[in-house]
Amino acid sequence: MIANSMKPFLAGSSVIRAMFEEGKKMAKVYGEENVYDFSVGNPGLHPPKEVHDAIEYINNEMDPHVVHGYMANAGFESTRKAVAENLNRRFGKGKEIYSWEHIIMTVGAGSAINDIMKTVFDPGDKQVVFAPYFVEYANWARNYLADTIVVPPNEANGFEPDPEALKEALTPEVKLVIINNPNNPTGAIYSAETIQKIAEVLKEKEKEYGHTIYILSDEPYRELVYVDKEVPFIPDYYDDTIMAYSWSKSLSLPGERIGYVAVPDKAEGADEFIQAAIVANRVCGDTNAPGIMQLVVERCMDARVDIPYYEKNAKDLYDIVTKAGFKAIVPQGAFYLWIKSPVEDEKEFVSAAKDERILIVPGSAFACPGYVRASFCIANETIQRSAESFANLGKKYFG
């Protein structure tokens, strides 16, 4: 018999993963080339050459006992120093804003977020998320007996968060506010003005409630930008910002599970926070991030996948979808196209798309019904081949 606490997780099992599995079944029936799977954000590009070179060097030149042995729970000192140096160079404006001791190497961004939540939450605490949002945020918070407050989507402003709605949603139990920028699933990049207003709201509420409210900045898509718009560096606006990062997207390494937690030196109680998060990394079961991958990313801090490839995919899919008659948000970053459903129940639209062998994810999976998400981190040839199916789908709704 399973625990009662697990039953809600089973009931809300990932729609995205279910669509991915459905795609594999359909490929066996129709042929892989005739199924257009836009369901999962599984990077289609190969890792850059720097990754392969780093692996070859580590395997051939480094002591296997060091590479494959235990290290400190927070990770290799050399890797943590490389992360801190990279952040300071890119965002420090000539100052050291992260000491290496305030970096923890983690098993991807999911592990980083769990470490942060374990460090922050007591039972009965709450977090705030902005719809649409990655549903695992709420599932992970449940692990620590914390509840999730969902701020409704701000469709009128291109799905940027509404600071006034945040102000209305906050309660004294809130310890964490999650910001994912660039955003999954909308592809929106939140402006500096929006981040500044959020920071002002939280500073006001910190004083009112008498305790710290952390921003958890989930940043796996930071480098994936396709428009002339800067991704704001949130610690510039709000001291109590804890970053969770992953190389899954920027280096196409989702299966390798490598990321980090970064706590700025100026954050409230930064030293105590990082020590608690290191313990959380251990007691949550990870012990430490994969050794060889720590050493790989240490040597690839400035490497990137072919971002112009994703930019072309974004444009091509947007053109195909809108030519078929559908409305969509122009992707600014990440690798998702956010499409308006032509019918109120977007699940009906998802089902109709499946009849055309197009797999997309309902917006209700992100707490935002009425839209669907299409991931374009796939082969451009697949996007091009999907044009006829999207055209046929459009004819069903627009004639």
C-alpha cells in the first residue's frame, strides 16, 4: 500500500511526460518522420564541441579516483570557483557578488530548487508562483508540507507577472516567490520594470511581516534569447534572490543532471543559508552532483549550443502556426511557442491536433487553460514537415 500523501501526485501525474510517451507509441504506428512531437522540452541540438573536448581531457588526463570519487557535498572547490568567477564576470560590474563558498553544485535545477525549498520551508509555509508555471514547483513544495499560491496569468501584458496581483496574493506565511525568466511555457522575457516592481512589493512585505521573503530565480533558459531584450539579473533588484541554474538547455545536457545553487553574498543570512542548503543537498538524497559533469561544466562556462538554430525554429514554427490561422505569442526566449486555443477547452484542441499527429501540451498543465504549449527544440525538418498538418488543423476551426 502506498502512502496517502503520494495519491495526489499520482492523480496529477505529468501531462507532458504522458504526451511524450504517446508520441513514441504513435511513431511506431505512423513512422517517426510522420509524428510531430512538440510536447517535451528535450533539447534537440548536440552538446557543443567544448563538452566533448572536456570529457576527453578528463578521461585521459585526470586521476580516475578524483573524477569518480566522493567530494564535498557542495561539489568540487575548483568547479564552485569557476561558477562564482563566471557569475562575477558577467553580472558583478567589477565587483565580487558571489564568493565561491556560496555556490553548491547540484543534480540539475530540480535538485537545486528542492535544496532551496528544504532550506526555507517549515510545514504550513507558502510559496507564490505566477501562472502559467512549471507544475513541479507545487509538487516539490508539497514534499516540505508547504502550500502554493498561484497568481493568475496576466494575459493583457504578454504574460509578464502582475506586481499588484502579487501584492494581493501575499500572506505572512509566504517565504518564497518563484520567478522563471525566460519563461516556460510562454517564452516571455520579464522586463526590468516588472522585476523592479516585484522587488518593491517584496521589500515592503518583508518589513510588514518581519521576516525574509526569498525570490527563487529559476534560470535554465537564461542564455536562450531571440530578441533584443535583456534578461534582468534579479539580484541587482532584490538582495534576497537565490538562483537555481541548470546546463540542461545551454549545453544540451538534460540527461546528465548538472546545475547549481547560487546565494549572493549580500543576501540575508547568506552564510547560514548556504550551510543549510549544503545539508539539504545531502539529506534530500543527492549527496553530491555527478563528479565528471562538474569537471566538464567547469571547462565549459562560456560554451553554448547553437542558439541561432533555436531562433530559426522559433520563427519557422510561429510562421507555420499563424499562417494556419492560430494566434500565438512571439517567443522571446526559452524554446516554447504559446498558442491560443481556438476553443474554450484547450484539451479538445490538443485532441484534434493529435488526430493530425501533432503533439502539444494543454495550458491547464501550467495552470493556464485556454492555451497550449509547443516545444520547438526539435529538428527544423520536423517543424517544416508539420506545416501541412497545422494547415489541416486550422481548416477544422477556420475553414
